[in-house]
Amino acid sequence: MMTKIGIVSALFLSVLSPVCAESRTHKVNIPLLSKCLVMNSTKAKSDMREISQHCAVCDLEDVPYSKMKCVQKNQKRKVYYDKENNVYVKVWKKDYRFKSYFLMGVKQGFYKDIAPLHCVIFDKEGICRGYITYAVDGYKKQNNLLKDCHGTIKSLKHQNDAFKRFLDSLQATVARTGLAYYDLVAGNISYDGNNYFLIDLESVLDKTGCRNNTFNFHTCMSYNPPEYIEFVHTWLRGTSAA
């Protein structure tokens, strides 16, 4: 998927070296909502209250879009880079179809060890409207040392040790949470020189969603690294994927 106004309370990767972790503990000047305020709000829906138990939350109205550069957009969502705070802000419309699985991921602790998640964004109605992540390198930086072919990550034999550690951590997370990340392509991974991180967080499904081919799961998985594809298929069959 952390909470006191004006204080950064982030989820950091357990695999980070002390130097790397220290480099990302910077103050983010976007107010977080206190847990007391969230829990006592009569307007907040259950998602907002439950998420606040796992991750920091902030109010959509407190995100200063006018100071940010929009770096990616489509009809349903936009991604901004906030240079002042060195964070990325992803905001989507109320009916964004991927948000329920993202919230499931936060509740299950899916992002705890594999993504630089700072907080989850809610509007005044208590509807999830996006999230904020720490920037660990330039936006979609191509020089992330991954060996890929048109974005599809090649076999582990071509990759460095840092990516192998990251994949081990991701697979352990799948086994622990019962959720699978299905869009593991080069553009959705960031590298800080020591460790890899997921930076596009909505592409998660439970076993039912995978088996029902929700969000074109099978097609998306075909672009994932071969070892990870094998792992997920084994996991779906319910047999050991260790």
C-alpha cells in the first residue's frame, strides 16, 4: 500500500541498502490526513477508513496540480511529476476500473517490499482517486540496466543480480498475499542504481481475476519475463512455485 499531518511516513523496501533508504527519506509537503480525522469522518467511506490502517492517506484537494508537470495521461488517469517534492502523483477518475484491485493490494500489504508508495489519495466522498510514490529515478528512465526487447524483459540469465533479487521479492509477495502482478514490463519498473521497484501499481489480480482473464490477464502476462510467467502459472494451479 504511515500517517500524521506534515510527516512523511512511507513504506520502504526491506531490500534497500541503508544508503539507498536514506536518500528517499525526504519531507513531502503534501499534507497527510491524520488517522483520527479519517476514522471519525462521517463522510469517509469504508475503503478510506480501512486503507488508513495500512498506509498514509491524503485529500485530493491538497495535491497541488498547478505546480506539477503532467508526464502521462489518457482519458481515465493522469501522472504528474512534482519536482519540489520529488514524487510522482497518479490521479484517476472516480470510475477508474483498476482501483478496486489496487486497494486490495494495499490492504494485503502487496506493495510493502516492492514499491516506493508514499500515500493513497481520496476525495471528499471517500473514493480512492490515486496514489503518490517517491521518485527513485527519472520518469520511465530507459537506462535501468534491464535487458529487454521492445519492453519485454528477457530471461533472468541476461539480468543483473539486483533484478534477480527484485523478482524473488515479487514472487514471495505473490505467494504471501494471494495477488499476482501481471504487467511486469520494463516501463513499469524503476531502478535507483541499487534496487528495482514497481512504479505502476494497479496491475494486480487475485486468482479468480486471473482465471477469469480480467483486464486481458493472459495477454498481459505473455509480455512478462519467462521465469515469472512460469511462476504465476504454477501459483494459479495451486502447486508449489518455490
